[in-house]
Amino acid sequence: MLAMHDVTNANKPNLRLKSTLQELPFWQVHIEIERPGNDLAMLFKEEPLLPGIILTNNQQYVGIISRRKFFEYMSQTYSLALFSIRPIKILYKFFQQEVLTLSEDMLIVNATQSTLQQPPEIAYEPILVKTTSGKYKLVDFHQLLLAYSQIHALTLIELQQVEEQSRVAKAGFRDLQQNYTQLIQNEKMAALGQLVAGIAHEINNPVNFISGNIVHAIEYSQNLLALIRLYQQCYPEPKAEIQTAIAQIELDFLSTDLPRLLTSMKVGTKRIKEIILSLRNFSRLDESDKKLVDIHEGIDSTLVILQSRFDQLGESINIIKEYGDLPKVECYAGLLNQVFMNILVNAIDAIEESLVITHPSLVKDKAKICIRTELTDDKQVIIRICDNGMGIPESHQNRLFDPFFTTKPVGKGTGLGLSISYQIVVEKHGGQLQCISVLGEGTEFIIKIPVQMNS
């Protein structure tokens, strides 16, 4: 059994835009699978930051056990007593999982993207890195995200320098823009992944527990109340002590209100499960390939995600949905939902700005966002998203889809939302993205994509 108590490259790495995984801190803690399970617990106890342990058989790689998976499984009833003195190989058979293995010469930006494309339940596990000499080591996912953030900051600095130096070649500036765009997309994927995985792990399990047991709680309460009524029929004149207790707890009110209370709890848990499902439908992190999806489901999930923004505006905004009869559309669902998100956020911002200055069109007509869908005769799906906000000046309309162009104040917009949306619709789906806006009347974005994507 080999256990190195210090993480290699523990000092803060001096990263570059093209830094690779071999520059990150890593762990090399190995243990033979014939050792008892108690040895795993001992290693994790000795190293509180240890993300996982590499399993070997006669010094040959077998697999890994992560800290999260180990303690999650060992916390189950009887697991500790069952596996603590048995060989690790028996425990490992119960939760073998797919392990992402990357080469140490892989770029950190590319490694982050590959990691975030995994299913949410394993996206935050430690990363197994294979060295050029054929050995294995583990990189903590948080170290990878930290390095990614440093590269993000370096990219911003490089972009500022490029903008300030007019002599820099246009080709180099374009490469930096593409690198920054990729980082922004990865950052959104990371945020969505953390949101979905966190909610699924921290909320979904206890909600399912409550939802499953509340049905029995309702049944048990009904049986108990029925038994009380039976007692009242058979013993209509109970003792004074019982009559006093009945008066103190207000038995009649309790008998009526308890079923209502439990029913409202059941409705509440159902609502939470619906919100979690909407989050998963919106992000679709586990669906990196194109497939047939319901466009209306994606729009509705996006509206659920943005509900807090609508709540901030109170009852001053009206959402109008005029959905046509659409077939399932072949597309990249997660990317297309990002387009809906970007356009709807812009519409909300425009209406919010109009409400602040009491725009004439909103005085005459209530603030609204209209979403219309239709299917054309040539099998094209059209999604129209329009608002009655401020509108966009004609001088700005030709630059809406340019990278980094924004009319929003500093800190509120990056100028990448519509640029990325244009790339997703036009380049990824072979469609069209058009904006029609009249200053003082509102803005309409028209998304047009084919039902069947070209190969």
C-alpha cells in the first residue's frame, strides 16, 4: 500500500492560456484491492482533501474510488459492518462506474469542457489522468475549475491588451475572441451543471422521501380519525379528563384541518419535483448529441427558470403563448434552450428599462412578451419572441450579433449572448436568426430552424 501524504505541485501553478493537465496539482494514492475496506476509511481520514484513491491489483491499475462515492455508500445501513473487514474488491463491485481518463498533455480548457459534458451524477468526480509513462494520478475537479477560472482571467487580460494595442494582428485578436467565447460557454455549462447536480443530489432525494411517505401519512391519519369517530359513537359520554383533552386540542377543528394540511404538503412536494424536472429539461447536460425534442417543452422550462425575474416585476408583465402544432424537432436541445434564455432575458431587460422610465407604449398597453410558434409548408419551425419594450435604435441593429457588442451598462452584459445565439441557430442548426425592432414600439426575434437537420 502506497500513500503519499502531500499533493504534488501543491503551490499555485503559473498557468498560461495553453496550459495542460500536467501543470495542475495531483494526487497519487494507491491501494491494493485485496486490502480490507477499513484501510480506505483510514486513508480518507488521514488526508481530508484527498478526492479519491487509485485501486491496483499487483500494482496494476484497476479503477478508482472517490471520497464522495465511498462515504455515500458506506453511510447506508449495514454497509460499514459488511465491508470494513472484507477486501476492497468486494466493495468496488457494488459501485463500479465509468471513469473519465484524460491525457496529461490535454489543454485545461478542453479538459474542463470534456468533464462538464459527462452526466451530472459523475461530472464532479475526480479526474483520472494518464501520464506519458503509463502511470495514473488524480486531479481534484475543484482544482480543474480553479485553473479554468485563472485561464479565464488571463484571457480577459489578454483581450484588454489586444484592444489597447492597435498594432496587434487581427488574426490573433480573433483567436482570443474565440477562446473567450468558448470559456463563456463552458462557464455557463459549469453553472448549469452545478445547479442541476446540486438540486438533484441535495433536494430531489429528500423530496422523494417526503413525497413517498406523505401518502402513507394521509392514510394513517384518516384511519386514526376514523377510529376516534368510532370511539365517539361507542362512548358518547367520555370521562371528564377525556372531555378536557378534547377541548384543549380542539378535536373537531383538528379532524377537519389535518387532512387539508397533509394534502397541501403533497401539492407542495409535487411542485418542487416539477421545478427540478424543468431545470433538468432546460440544461439537458446529459444530451450532447442532436435528437428529437419538443420545442414547447424547452420554452416552458426556460420560462420556469426565469420565473424569479418575472416575480421581481410583479404583475406588470404578461406572458402570451400562442403555440402552433409542431412535430418533434431534431436539434441540440441544450444549445437551443440557451438561445431562448438569451432572447427572453433581453426582452425582460428591455421591459424593465421601459417600466423605469414609464415608456409610452407601456402606459397605453400592459408590458408583455409574446411567444408564437408555427410550422411552414417547407418543414421549417418558426419561433417568434417579441416584447413591447424600448426597442433598438436602427444604428445598433446591424451590430446586434457581433461578439462583445452590447448597449447594456458595464457589468450587466458581456455582448456575447446574441452572438452565441446566432452561432447556435445558423452554424449548429442551419437556420436563421433575425431581429425586427422599431424604436419606441418593441422588438421581435425570429428563429427559423429545419425540422430535420442536414447531416
